[in-house]
Amino acid sequence: MASLLDENLQYYFTQLNEAEKKSVLLMLKTFLAGRSNTADHISIEQYNKEIEEALEQAEAGNYITQEEMEKQAAKW
């Protein structure tokens, strides 16, 4: 048996025109795609290691400035 919420969603969804349905469907897909998956999580140790490596790269001069990044992005 469908919940009241499910029934309301179905009722209102059927009231939409095709363009509105496509828009709502895209929104729902975006919501679901944005969910965090526990498989994507890393340990605090891995996180700290990646931060350390990034700091070492910056200290070694292996970085680009914001201005350089904007120039590169403008080329795309």
C-alpha cells in the first residue's frame, strides 16, 4: 500500500506537462546522484596523508596561481 506521501507525489506529478515532468525527473536524478556513498569515504589517515602530500607539492612550487587557472579555464 502506497503511503500518503507517495500518493501525493503521484497525483501532483500527473498534473504536470511534459516539460515540467522532464524538469522534475532531472531534479530527482540530481538528488540521487548527489547522495554520498560510503564506499567513497576515506579514512582520516588517508585524508591526512593527502593533505600532507598537497602541502609538500605546494612547498616545492608545484602549483599554479588563480590567475593562471582562470587563463587555462578560459581556453576550454
